[in-house]
Amino acid sequence: MNNNINKEVFEFINQNFSNNRKLLREKANEFLKNPHVTDLFFDEFKKLNIVAHFQSLSSDTDKFSKEEMGDISDVWRFFLNEDIDEVDTSKGYEDWDFEKYLETGKAPHCCRVWINWFLKVYYTQNEITIREGEVETNHILMITDPYENEKYSSILNIMKEKGYEEITDELALLKVESVSTDCNKDPTVFDCLFSDIIYPIHFLNN
């Protein structure tokens, strides 16, 4: 990780998460009026022809309150399996849990990407969902399939083309002193930049 990125990250957190996150709240409320980062990647990711699910715990918010800030990132899930070319809607809703797919004994392969609203940084993790009987578990996915690797590379290429830097685990897991998030009084860099609710699998396991 570039030392300049480390410095930029901590300067951003120290500046925006102090004073009850007043400055950050103002920035976030302005962003909600013009979510340019969200719009940019909606347009770019459409070009990939990958089944993708967009999630932001703040995307439906008009304005952040003094009590809660929410996340300052968007989270995307890209389904890499060659035989997943659409999301099932046979039950009248979009089944992003892929129930029917799991019932066949197959395992969805997913690339999850967190994208910060204000810094050109992101975090990514590849996951596999396995169902054994009634038990469903998520695990880190090591991509070996050439088709899936090509799809994964195309996602990373877009991030690179737009000038975004990937946050490493080493940086993401560092604790930040004297600040807090909505759900964590002892947050990590990941909590601050991306989410204190939607975590990578191995962060939860640890």
C-alpha cells in the first residue's frame, strides 16, 4: 500500500470523524444530493455484463441525522459463475440469496467490492456460499476458473482505470484512536471508510 494513501486515509478519518462527525455529516448530506460516485460505477459496471447487486445502507437516506451517520460507501456483489446470467424472479421478487441455485447443490461465487464515497479507495473480497442440508456458510473464494478470473479482472480494471487504490487488510484492520462510528466505539479503518455492519468474511471470523 502506497504510504501516501495511508497518510491520506488517516488524515481523512481524523478530520472528518472528530467533533461528533459534524464535517463528515455535511459532506455526506451533500453527496446524497449528487451521488456522483454511485452514478459513475452504475454506468461503468453495466458494461461488464455480470449479474451484480448494489447495496448501500445509506442510499435510501435523504439526510443523515445528528444521532446516526450510516456508511459512507457503496457495496457491490458480482456473481462470477458462468451459469449465472440473471437473478431469479419467479417468486415475484429478485432472489439475491440464490435459493433455487443453492437447492441444486451449486455454490454461488461472488466478488464483493466496497467503494468509499470521498476517497478513491476500495476493498474487495471473493466469496463462495455453500449449503449443506439446512446450514449455509460463506467462505473466502480462491478463483481458479479462467472464466471467473476474467470477470474478476474486468472489475479490478475498472477500479484501476478510475484511479482507485485497493485497501489492504493490513491497513483496513488498523484501529483508529479517539473516533467512533455508529456501531463501533473502537473502530478500524474499515469501519470508518466502508462499513461497520457489512464486513468481509474473515473479519467476522476473526
